[in-house]
Amino acid sequence: MKAGKLFFLSATFCVLAVLLAGCSTLSDNSSAKTANPGILEPQAILKFSDVPVPVGLKSLPNQSYSFESSGVRVGVLKYQGKNNPDQVVNFYKEQMAMYNWNLVNIVEYGQRLLNFERDNETCIITMEPKGSTVILIISLGPKSQIAAKKAKSPVK
């Protein structure tokens, strides 16, 4: 009986040692973040796969909603974080182009609004400063039929 108990304890110890050793080899990529502190990275999990969100912003699900059906997407997604608004603007200028979004304009008046569009959709990204934090609002929806028709007609 003593030998069985000793075997169980040593096996448990070995399993714990392997688990702890495995966890210590995981890296947090902090060296990659410090190499370029002015560049933001996109989050891995996104509500809309073609609208990136910078790392460091926390989702506010109680203040957000989204709907997708038959190719139509509508959503207002809210995030909060301590990101630098200038870095967030640069993030979206760079990242949205990678997902075939065209920058229409940027409006800055305390808040910052970035308007993007593509074929049948528009995306408005709003940043509202709140003390030391920033509230990021992503509004996504279909273009109006009038705007879609005007975009196809040549400029005279």
C-alpha cells in the first residue's frame, strides 16, 4: 500500500513539473511590442473579420450590437482603452486598406471620425476621448442606394 501511495505522489509531482515547465517557455511577445512602440497590432478575434481592432482595446458588449443576414451587415461595436488616438488613426489608415476599405475622409474636432467605404458598405470609426481613455466606436452598414448609384456614375 505504501508503494502505491508513493507512486501516486511521484507521478503527480512529475505531471505538475512538466506542466509548469511547459508554461514557463511561453512568451508574451513583449520584445516585439517594445521594438516598435508606435505601431499597433490588430486583435486576433474580431466581430467582423474585415474590420480590425487594435490590441489594447476592450470590448463593451453591453453597449454594442451587430447583425448579419443574407450578405447585409449592420453593427455598432464599442471598445475602450488607453490607446493613443494618433496611433489609432494611423492604425486604421494602414489596416483598413489591407481589407479593401477606401478612406473617404477624416474629421477631427475633439473627436476623430474616419469614414471608409467599399462596394456596398460604409464603416465609420469614431474615437471619443474620455479622460485618460478613449472610446472607439465602429459603425458598419450598407451604403444607401442613392450613394451607391452616384458612385457608379462618372463625375462631370
